[in-house]
Amino acid sequence: QVQLVESGGGLVQAGGSLRLSCVASGSSFSIYSMGWYRQAPGKQRELVARITNAGITNYADSVKGRFTISGDNAKNTMYVQMDSLKPEDTAVYYCNAQAGRKGYDYTFWGQGTQVTVSS
């Protein structure tokens, strides 16, 4: 198993910033990529941003130019810096990891961290 632990959520005013962190632990799996997803009440979970172990990133259109994803392979940690936050960014943010072991692919999720942006 790969355990993912998120931190950094909270309440912030519109226009403010937050940085989320996700620490991955667990042996015998090779992590290919990690990402942040979010789910607002009554909505489906959606991709926010992803980063591969080669440092290739992609973002949802709604966060481009405002969010920056990064990773520290040595610390098995992924971050997302969220700037210019909007009320519509309010959601539970989940860390996700795509990993492989012995020829099989696996998907792991963190428990989620709440981000609330007040207007």
C-alpha cells in the first residue's frame, strides 16, 4: 500500500493563498505520478493538477495561472501552491498517486483536506 497524508487546508478569504502538501509513504511501489483532485458538495471529483516523476505537469483550465504543483522526490512529497483563490475553489482536496508494482498499476487516495474560500 501507499499511504498519502494531506495537510495545509483551511479557511481563507478570496484572493488569498494556501499551500497543500501530500506525503507519500509505503515500500515496494513505484510512483509514476501524483495529483490533486477536488470535490465540491453535489459535484463530481475533478482533476486540479498532476505531476509525473519526470516533473511534467498539467492543470485544469480553471486553475491555470493560479495554482502551481511541485514535487520533492527525495521527500516523497507533493505540493500545490494555490494563489488568487476564489469561492468556487471551495472543496475537499484529495491527493492521488498512480503507482506500479510487479507489472500492475494501482491508484491510491488520501483522506482529503478541506479548503474553504470565503467571499
